[in-house]
Amino acid sequence: ETPKEEYRLLWETLLAGRDWHGVFHNRRKDGEHFWEEASISPIRDLAGTIVRFVALKEDITARRRTEQALAESEQRFRTLIENAPVAVVVYQGCRCLYANSAALHLFGYDDRTTIAGIDVRMHVQPASIATVLERERRAETGQHNPPAELELRRCDGHTLTCESIAT
């Protein structure tokens, strides 16, 4: 299943006396397909002529399956969170890492706006700062955080009251 162009580059590299590294989707003698990572090096005789090649290969099929399963799981997670009807905001050290579409809408941002990197405290009304800090402390130490009402601020300055769940 490896394209002919890849083999052409492999041989061009090896015959130029350089090492080649890459991945093949190969087939065993029994017909089963597998992934292998290979490093191939030319071997020279005393005159400097390439006389053979040595290859180190590793079957990476299990790793590829795990990577594929992880990618599929991440895609399902992203689809679920992005389409959730509730606002989801992920932040660390007061900096927003992610906000889903519902959060953008709640805080008055355009759906195309990215709020990654902004200081999330700009959306917390002063009356709720102590509550937010306590909830962050509890979440960081693994303590249970019951839902709490917070006074928040939209990007246009309007205030809204929300129930917050912090984990």
C-alpha cells in the first residue's frame, strides 16, 4: 500500500549513501496487514561501495490502532462538547484554554471569535470572585464542588446569573 513515489525516494536516499526512516503499511506472508516503522542504512565495503543494507524494523500496528482510537475518541468528545446546550469553559491559571459554542453565545461573542488565552476573570463580577477562587481551590485539591450561583459579565458589560459546576 506504499505509493511508488515513496519507494523511489527511499532508494534515491539509500543509493546516495544516506539513512532512510519511514513507515510502511505492509502485508505479512499470511496476508494480514500491519504497520512497521523502519530505519534503513547503506553498508559500504572498504572501497566505499554500497554492498548491502541493514534495516531495523518495528511492528507499530498496536501503536497505530491506539493512536487511531484516541483520535476517534477525541473527535467524539469534541463533537459532544461543541454541540452541548450548556456552556463549557476550560481554563487554567485564569487563562481560557477552550470555550464551546454555547459559552461563546452566553458571553456574547461571535461564534467565529476565539477567546482562547483571555483572562476569564474579566467575565466574573466582583461579588463572585471569592466564590470562584474557593471553587478553584476545591477543584484543584479534588474536593467536591456543589453547584453555585455566580454573577458573570458578558463581553458587552451586561450581567447574568449562572449556575456553575466546577471540576
